[in-house]
Amino acid sequence: MSALQSLRRLTPQQRNTVIASYLGWTLDAFDFFILVFVLKYIATEFKTDVPAVSVAILLTLAMRPVGALLFGLASDKYGRRITLMVNVLLYSIFEFLTGFSTGLTMFIVLRALYGIAMGGEWGVGASLVMETVPEESRGIVSGILQAGYPSGYLLASIVFFLLFPIIGWRGMFFVGAAPALLVLYIRRSVEESPAFLQQQERGRRPFLTVLRENIPLFIWSVLLMTAFNFFSHGTQDLYPTFLETQRNYDSYTTGAIAIVYNIGAICGGLFFGALSQRIGRKKAIVIAALIAVPVAPLWVYAPGPVLLAIGAFLMQFFVQGAWGIVPVHLNELSPDEVRSTFPGFAYQLGNLLASGNATIQSGLAAHWNGDYAYALLIVAGIVAVVVAVLAAFGYEKKDVRFGSEDAGEPHRALRA
């Protein structure tokens, strides 16, 4: 069955769930990526430098595991739908308050609180979707869900391109409060996950009990997500700063290039998500990650904005192509009882371990006399290979039926 055919077979309720979870991740990413476009402007206003402001990115990422654990546990206990609504409302509130920051300390504290709220959204939304759609649709739906991340980046790029000269960096964060409206859509159009309701009837064991039974899987998942987060944040977070600082492009050129490479990221997630339904999750990740390596020099060393945009399009096509498989891959590997907590917590612990990426890359660039291109290239090349190796020698459980014995006991049924 083709990807389009599998999408057409979704019921209206299933489509509403996909749309809501996609928008939740899109708007979450939009709120996060607003910051990467305005780092140098915040540094100027607060009379500091970019590495000091980039600590806000580090803390946002570092606090996400806290959110993943708290909101994941709440979702596994009270339901995906209500938890997702609370999650979206909270990250919108903290985003709005960020625009009122009076200094660097207040700014960083608010971004840390935002990180807790952001950390919960992915695990809750992904489990809600994957437990709702049929097995044959999971690959393309995974690509759609993860495409929300570059969609949010694209949306932030467009807002930066069109509005930043008018509203400034504070206005960007005020616009970031708009996702609160999504709560109304979820309340009206989305139903609870069928798998969650079935699990409620059977009862569930504590998270730590299930985690102890799946230690090898969990450790591997965290390592894989660490590499994946270095892969995405290492190719995205400081790229606008590279364009503005090293290439001296203005906000319009930077925003235009960002729009182009985020379109590439969306296309890549959809393509490889669908491909994984045919060839398997591991193979699709390995292919996407390894092709990113020869593309990387064009991405940072192309001589002009047009070629840079082409290189960036290709780079993000393969980076986010690999990422497009992550939602379905981790959810298929997760035990039924903790599906909202396990994938999200592993994902966000990986974020924690990779949270120093922006600080590391900006520090390396400063060490190499402002050479952001070399710092970006080194990190991207190394982590692409690490992602491919970890995926290739890891686990897979494609198309497992949620609620079955295999889904409930992944530590005994994994294919390495």
C-alpha cells in the first residue's frame, strides 16, 4: 500500500488526531526556533555576547527531560488528550512572558521553564498519534509528525523574514503565544487514544518497574537520541548565526535561506518516513544519515547565497529525513504501559546530553577566529556517522501491534 493510500484510509477522527499532534509539535518548534534567529540582537540589548545568550538554548534543552518525565507520567495516568492540552497552554504562556524579560537572568529562567513545557509535548503527541492510526499508516504519519519540527522552524523563518524589522525580538516572542489557540481545537476535535483506554482497563505497573525490565533498550534509546539531537541541533541552531556573523547576510537573506532549508527538512521527513514503511526503520535512518556526510561541505562552504541555500536544503532533507522515522521507531519499541513516558523521556534525555551543542559550537567558532563553518561541519560529520552506527546495530520492531504481548515486553522481542 502506498503512503497516500494509507493516509486516505484514515478515519476523520484519526486525521484530527494527526493534525492536532502535528500542529502541537510545529508550534512548539516555532516557539523554540524564534530564539535562534535573534541571539545576536538579545546579546546586543543585554550588553553581552552570543555564547552567553546561547546558554538559554542549553538550559531549554537541558530542562526538557524534566518535562518529558512529568507530562509523560501524567499522560500515562490521566490520558494523552488532556495532558497535551495543558502542555500546549503552558509552553505558550512561558513563550509570551519571555518577551517581557528585563535582563539576561530573567530571560534564561523563563527559557528554562519553557523547556519543561516543551519537553512534554513530543512524547505525549507522538504516543497519541501512533496509538490512534493503523499500523500500515505509521511510517508516513511519523514523517508528518516529525515534519512539525522543521515546519515550526519554517514558520519562525517566515515570521523573522517578514516581521522582525517591525516588531523586534520581543515581538517575536509575543507572536509565539499563538499556539494557545490549539487547545480549543484539541478540546473540540480530538478523542483519547484507544490503546490508552484499553490499558486503563488492564491496569498498569509503575514506570520504574517497567524501566528496570528494559534497561538495555532504554540505554540504547538515550544514546541514539543523543546522537540524533547533536545531528539536528548541530545543523540548525547556529546556522542563522553563521549566516549573519560569518557571511554577513542581513535578516532577509538569512530568513530566505532558512525558509528554503526548512522546506527541504519537511520533504525529507515525509520521504524517509514513508520509505521506512517499505524497507524498515533502521535501514532508512542509516541511508539518510550517511548521505548527509558528503552534502555537508556544500552546506557551509558554498560561495554564494543561492548555492548555500541548495546545500542547506539537501542537508536538512537528510537530517530531518532520518528524524522523520524517530516517532514511529521509538513508539514501536516502547512498552504499552509507558508509551507516553518511555519514548519522550529517552528523547529528551538525549536532548539533555546534547544540550551543550550551541555553546560547544559557538566556543569552537570563537577558538577558530569566528569560523562557524568549520565548527558546524566538524560536528555534523561526526554525529551523522554515529547516528548511522547506533541505528544499524540497534533494535527494530516495525509494525508491532500495540496491546499485544510483543508490545508489552520489548526487551524479550527485539530484533537487533
